[in-house]
Amino acid sequence: MPRHVAVVFVHGILGENISFAEIMRQGLVALLPKELRGHVTFESVSWADLVRGRQRNFLQKARANADIADSRLRRFLIEGLGDAAAYQKTRHRENSIYHNVQSRIGETLAYLDAPGREDRPLIFIGHSLGCHIISSYVWDLNQLKQLTEAEALAEPEVKELWLKLQTATAFRRLDTFAGFVTLGNNMPLFTFTFGPERVYPITSAPPDPTGRGLKPAFPGSALARPLLEQARWLNFFSKRDPLGYPLKSLNAAYQEENRIQDICVRSESLRSRIIPYLSFLSAHTGYWTNRTVLSETASLIRDIVG
């Protein structure tokens, strides 16, 4: 019998439109058998509004105070680089874009956490910075839910979140996390601070000096064996995309993980290939409609729906 599945999109840098994933959603629905379409719920996480006001207010003041040109290129750089710079983990949650963006994901999952669907499988689809956002959200939540009571109560910043997770559904705890699709993935760019020896995929358990035997975040621990066998991470990248990279090159932990599949596609438009700048830009934005991306992602959804 088909399962109900939730598919959640998260956008990356320069995101603006709440309907950013609509064209991919339509493509995926078209590839799904009609009898399965009613079993898939799509939802999008939009977070750009958290930073756009700050970026544009600064540019407006810079223009007034120093006659800085308010050009399309400057807006592209401020909003593009500014998005990535804003998503930096901070110790305290107050007024933190990192934690505010993660809260948006949590709110979306809470909205999807409907009665009778508490154990339905979850598939995340991220683009650009959205890949890193999803991965860090999943990693952080996995560490949080495996804290002991003494550890959680000793940290005021996480105490309330930990207590809520104790009564949360398997879906909300990501224990049904069954699929991860990354498009134009720039996660490797966020690993250089630590070095490859301290970078772990979400398929690995967090380091634990106490030896308690922590569990990895992906696949979800509540998945039945048939779903565990189907769970996989599809990472799509284009050789012309300067912001999208394979993951297997990071270190042995990624290289040896069979659930991670690096898939090279030609996401750039045919007309843009003779102009380098346009080719790079279209490659990074072209995953949403790429035939291979759509067919492989639809296949993943079909396998999880069953």
C-alpha cells in the first residue's frame, strides 16, 4: 500500500519568490504515476525575508552617505554573498539568522506534522546554500535529541527545544528522514574552517567521547527496513556551475558512503554555453528543470512512496 510522503524544498542564495520550487514540483508530479500523486505533499521553506531588509537598508544608507552606486551587480553581490555570510552559527540563539532560518524549517515540519501522518517519510530538496542549511539543521537536531537530560538542562539555550523533542512525533524528530536531494551544492565551501578531518556527513554519527553509541541523522532511525534500503542522498552538480560541487571529494567519510551519489548533469542552457558568465549562471539555476534531476528525484520519491 502506498505511503504518504512529505517533500520539503529549501532555497539558497538570492532566493526571493515564495514559489521558487514550483517549476520543479510540477515536473516531479508529471513524472509520478497518477495513483501515487495524492500520497505526496510538497512544501517550501522561504527564509530570504529574514535578511533582505538588512541588506537593502545598508545599501540605501551607503548610497545616501557615500554615493555608492545601487546597481544590479552590487545588489547581486550584497544579497548573494550576504546570504551566505549571514548564515553563520552563533553561540546564542537571540537575533541569529542561523537559528531563525532553522526555525523556519521547524515551523514547516510542524505544519506538515498532521494527525495520522506522524510517521510518514520525509524528503528534503535543497538548492545552493539551501543544501548547507538542511544539512546543518539535520545535524544540529540529531545532536540535540541525543543529549542526556542532564546535558540538556545544563544548557539554557537548548533546554526548551530538547524538552519539546521528548514528546515530538517521529516525523518532527526527523526519525523518518528518508531522502535528501541537493542541487548546486556548495557545502564544501563551508568546511574549510575545520579541515576535512573534522567534517562528517549526516550519514555518520556525531563524535562522542563518552562512547554512548550515538546514531547518525540519516537515514532516520524509525524507518522500516524496506525504506532504509531505499534511502539515499542524490547530489547533482554541473561542471560549469562554480557554486555546485561533488561531495565524495571531501574526505573518506563521504567517499566511502554508499548512500551518497554524486551525479554530474549538464544543467546550463544550450544558448548560454558560448558566453562564460551566462553559462555559469544558467548552470547554477538550471537544476530545477534538468531532465536527469527530475527523473532521478521522481524515482526516489516513487521508491519511498512504495
